[in-house]
Amino acid sequence: MGNVPEPYRPTLFDFLAYEALQFYQAGEQAASTAEDEFEIDATSSIFAEVAEFMNWKPAPADAASPKRKAIELYQSLLKFHEPDSDQSAFYDADFARLSYGHNVAVGDSKDDRYKSALERFIKITAQHEISSRAFAALAMQVSAEGDPAKARELAQRGLHAFPQAWEERCASISFS
């Protein structure tokens, strides 16, 4: 399954769900959107704590919307993996949900809510290697907002939190 560690995609359901997410998140879907397309407001539950997100029922407008379908898939993945003893797949789905939200949400508070969600995610996953990916995402956001010193500090915190995991991941990636 590409460069994704097996614990992050342990079942056939994961494989199929992430294939469907690629379809619903593809840029080609934008061409088929309706005039009153379902939009994800930054103040919605897209950046909320995971339990609130899993129980979120977006407004019934445009049930066939690719964005709505993506939200439902993330909710399904999270509910499916919530009881897992190894939380890798659960954390990965939650992190992907936050990244997706940052890509599609609209509203003035989007960047602030995204950063707050990443900070909360880092605290929750502090003992898991995925927290280093969240540090990297937070560093990129902070850098985009014009604070390179803070971005560097965040990136280094992520790197130093799980250096072994990064070495293993980088060793498995082909750069040719």
C-alpha cells in the first residue's frame, strides 16, 4: 500500500476507503459540483475533537457531494478503528481528516482552527510517531504565516520526537 506502514492501513476496508477518498478528493470532482455545492465551514465540526467529528451530521444539503462523501468516509474509518488496541490507523485517519479539512474548509477562522486542532492532536498522540507528522504540518502552517523561527522549532520538535521512525520511513522511500 505504497509508503504507508501496515499498521496505518491494516484491513481491506482501509484500502477501499482510502481509494474512495482519493476519488472524492480529486480535483476532477470540482467540475461536477452544483451551484449550491455543500461547503465545509471552518466553524463546523471538521476541526473539532474526534468524538464530536464522528457524531457530526452535516446539513442535509447535497447528499451526493464529494465533500460530504469524504466526511462520511473519514467518520466511518474513525468509528471502525476507535476500538483498535493499536491506534495507528485511528490516528492516521484523524490526521488525514484534519489535513482534508484544511484543504477544503472555508471561512476566516480556518487557519486558526486548523492550528488548534493540530496542537490538540499532537498532545493526544505525543507517544505515537504520527505526532511528528502533525508537528511538520503545524510547522508548515506557521511558516506560511511568516514565522520561520517558530516553524523551525516545531519541525525540530517533531524530528526529535521519533527520529527512528523517520529514518525507517526515509529508508523505504525511493527517490529515483
